[in-house]
Amino acid sequence: MADIEKLLKQAAMQIGAGGSAGFIEVCIMHPLDLVKTRLQLQATAKSSPKAVDPHHYNGIVDCMKKMYKYEGLTSFWKGILPPILAETPKRAVKFVCFEQYKKIFFFGANTPAPVTFALAGLGSGITEALLVNPFEVVKVTLQSNRALAAQVPSTWSVTRQIVRENGLGFRGLNKGLTATMARNGIFNMVYFGFYHSVKGYLPECEDSLLEFGRKVAIGFTSGVLGSCVNIPFDVAKSRIQGPQPTPGIIKYSSTTNAILLVYKEEGFRALYKGLLPKVLRLGPGGAIMLVVYDYVYNYLENKFQPKTLY
């Protein structure tokens, strides 16, 4: 009975710590996620790399300037409600599933190896994607809207419109599911695999400030590496879930199809569109998540876990 109580308390603490980490991260880093999506949705032919459209973005700074000019300051938080609504369950699923998958991939060893963390991260990312994909569809739809922020439809009206026109399936609220699974699975595989493996090799610092810096540095590196590896799948996801180039005609129909079309029509570099804002977001964002999770979990553990359970 004591073991069951301990497991339930651990799960509750993981949910609380994961939800806190996700909420803080999305509030701080959402503008860069929006810029990343705008750049990924922007198709540019090989033969004419510079479009004449005044709303064409030539990079992060240019995108931010034009968004501020044409859409207003609050436009940087377009589509923030879906990720906020999704972050608590998403991070709860991410961290709780990671801990459970980790137990599966010990392969008989007494201590977890780097492959244990990587496979547990892959499993948690795929599971996480099943939960958050509908929120991603709504978020990308809102982020792709270039009207003034005050004129953008509400999250609920966009959701109803998607369901009304295309339903709940792979053409509607769950379109791009395989791309989301690939993106999240690969990111978490690198993210958790690198963080926990390196954190185990580097000795802890006795000084609390140095220990904080150690965790931030490892978390930042984990987020950057994960972003660099999974970016082609993120581009494919944005193209599938965003507005199609020709209304009524589905050009990007699957993950493989989207990646091949982007490569064929726009070149290899187009598969890395939005990489810089993604790195700028998920580098510090990755550090924020893991560090906040560690500290909140340790706080909850010290506050609520009875000493007799250790």
C-alpha cells in the first residue's frame, strides 16, 4: 500500500512540476515560435528567392518588424491560448511517460544507459504528440493569420470552423499527426537522451549558483541539438497544418510528401526554415523546462514526500 501511495505522489509531483515548466516556457518563448511558423509557411521558389510581396519575411528581425507594423504588438502572442491549454497535460504526459518508458528500456541493467534515456524520450514524444496535435492545428491556423491581432478569430471559432469543414480526422483537427509524432519523438529522443546522459557524467557542483548554471547549460544544449535534428519534420508539420498555397487543393498531404516537395521545389536549405527562431526558442526554452521541472519537483518532493518513504 505504501508503494502505491508513493507512486501516486510521484506522479502527482511530476504532473505539477511538468505543468509549471510548460506554462512558464510557453509564456516567455511563444513569440519566437510564431516567427518560426511564419517563416516555415513561407514558400519561396528556387528561381526567385526574393519575393516582391511586402509581407514577405527576410528573416527573424524583418518578420518581427513587419508583424509589429502591420499587425500590432499583441500579434506576437497570436495562437497562445491553444499551447497554454495544452502545456499542462502535455508536459505532464512528457515527463510522466518519460519516467515510465525509462523503466521499460533498462534492458536488465542496474542503472540507465544513454540509450535508455533516448528511447524513453522517443516514446514520450510520440505519446505527447497524440495529445497535443489538435492544439497544434489550431495554433498554426491562428499563427498564419496576418490580420491585426484584434481582428483574428477566437481560438474557439477557429476550432469550430476546422471541425465543421473537415471534421476530427486526418483532414481536420488531427491533420499532420504523423509529422507531429516524428517532430516530438525525435526532439524528445535527443533532448532527454543528451540531458540526462551528460548530467550524469558531469559532477554536481556544491555551489548552488554553479549547479544552476550547469543545469541551464546542459538544458540549453539539449534544446539546441533537438531543434537541429527535428527541424525538417517541423517544416513538414507547418506546411501540412497551415493554409495550402491554393485554397481547396491539398498540396502537402503527408510528412514524406511535404519534405520531398519542399526539397524539390525550394532546395535543401528550405527544410531548415525557421531553424534560428526555433533554436532561439527551444535552446533557452529547453533549459527553462528542464531546470524549472527539476527545481519544482525537488521542492514538491521535499514538501510533501514523507521521509519514511525513502
